[in-house]
Amino acid sequence: MNFTETQEQQDLRAAVAALGARYGFSYANARARRHEPLRELWQEAGKLGYIGVNLPEEYGGGGGGMTELAIVQEELTAAGCGLLMLVVSPAICGTVIARFGTEEQKRRWLPGIADGSRIMAFGITEPEAGSNSHRITTTARRDGDDWLLSGGKVFISGVDEADQVLIVARTEDTRTGKLKPVLFAVPTDAPGFEYRPIEMDIVMPERQFTLFFNDVRLPSDALIGEEDAALGQLFAGLNPERIMASATAVGMGRYALDKAVAYATTRSVFRGAPIATHQGVSHPLAQVKIELELARLMMQKAAGLYDAGDDMGAAEAANMAKYAAAEASIRSLDQAIQTHGGNGLAAEYGLASLLAAARVVRIAPVSREMVLNFVAQFSLGMPKSY
């Protein structure tokens, strides 16, 4: 596996970095404090082909893979204006539809997802299920040729921005009587579908929602992929989600580190020399740099394995990358704030408000503890602990 980026990938990274620099943290932070999505950035990124860079060319995408989409997210986040819906719409939903949707479904949804004119949210989390997807109770039952969807979801991102939500539900297997997971594309304006915002203490442009489904009627073609193969289809979208979460965390860590280095090399307190000359300041930042680079390498490995079609290898690497990136990002934000002293808590410096956002990646899209469970069981061959 070659971790040297191609010229095309380097050009993509430079172009996205330039786009991010034109918007930056001030733009994103002002919108976040008003709970407004970054529409202008989203629309421009879509027109430039960055949102759908991972999707097939025949459906309006860039023909790249998760490697390229992770570059887009990392660079935008490193500029202080990451797009959470990149994790959801093209990475999860676009990937699932591209791999498992019917030809009609691909032509209906992928071009809009690719250019950003349509956004698809993703709903799996439920109040009583937590990290246990086997306890999902949102169910779909047949009613003639249609489906009726009932249940609810919680902590679903960007529903107010979306046209559709890709919902993980369960149906009864007619042969065994057991419930099995299925995926449905649900219009956000469907009768019987209600969503309410959740008040959060995190400063982010995208809002979180609780969803309610009260016998939402869906046509037969709302079912994505095969009715009997949804578990595999589901994980085909969750590995990209972990890769993109890693890209977000690495980018956020880079943003904080850049701020800390700039401050440390210009701030003078003792001897007329910048505080960066003190090892108590420079060494922790050097450690952060190393940890971020290691996390990025694992993210690149995960993306490379996924793009090569190695789903099992990608699952292990994506979980490890997400773990490493989350820890490195939190450490970077914390050390950047410490480097700034009291200024690290001032709104002018744009750091303190990101600490909670960095902390999110330790919890979502999969918790730190569940990553460790995965590694213990599948990487080390130890007994299942949950």
C-alpha cells in the first residue's frame, strides 16, 4: 500500500484547502452560533465537484473513493469549516445507494447527492438501543405493495437540511419470524413523519433531531437494496462513516495545532523570546503533531482498504483510525488552549468552542469503548464481552 498521494490527490487537497481558506472558522462559527448550516460553502463545494468526489462518474460523481472524500473533509475542517453532512450524505447514503441501489434509485438520487443539490440524512440511533443495533425497534410492515414505518430515532444530524433520510428499520422474516434490518429512503415531508430539534451545548452549524414515524407510508421502491441483505449493506455505509469521522478529527486537530504554533512563535513573556523556545510548550505540541500524523496514516489505510474492496480489513482499520484520530484531536485542542493560556478561552481565538466538538468524535459515530470491544474481539481474538 502506497501512502504517497498521487498528483491528482495532491491537487485536490490544495484546491480544497484554498476553498476552505476563503470561508474559514469565522464564517463557520458565526453560522454555528445561529444554528445555520454552511449553505454557501456546501453549494460551492458541490459545484466544484468535491461533495460527490467519491461517487461514480456515470451518476454525476467524481469517480474517486473514500480516499478523496476524506481529503475534502480533512482540508475543510483544517481550515475551520468542516461539513458534517459530508459524513452523512455522500459517504454513508451515497455509498450505500451506489453499491446496492437499483438503477432507478441511483439515477434518482446520486446526481443530486453528488452536486449537493440534494441532501440525504441517516438515521440508525434509537433512545433504548444505544450502541446495540440489534435492539432497534423501528419497524416496517407490508401493506399491499407499500410499507408502513413506525418507531423513532434520536441524535440524527441535519434533518432540517435533508430531502430524505436513510432509515435503518426492521421487518419480520416470513421464514423464521425473526426481525431483520432493512434500509428505507424516507422523504422528510412524508405524512406521519415528525422531527424535533434537540437542544445541545455544542456550537455546531448542524442540528440534532429526534424523529417520530407514525405509520409513514412508503412505496415499495423506498426499500434500498435487497430486503434480505441489509446488514451487509448497512456496514458498507458505516465503514465510510468512521473514515470520515477520522478525517474530521484529524482536520480539527490540525486547525488547533496550527493556531497553537502560530501563537507560541509570536507570544513573548520571558527573556524577550517567544514561548515556543520553552520545551514545556514546544514538546507537547510536537507530540500532538506525531499523534495526528499517525492517526492520519491509519485513516489513509482504512480508506485505501475500503476503496480496494476489502470490507473486513477496512472495518478494522476504520475503527482504529477513528479511535486514534479522536484521541489526537482532543489532545490537540486541549494543548492549543493551554498554549494560549487565558486567551485560549476567548472567543477571538476560536478554540474553546471546538473542544466539545472534538469530544464528540470520541462518542460518535461509534463510542471509544465499542471500538476497543471490536479490536479485542476481532483483532486480538479475545472472547466477546458484550
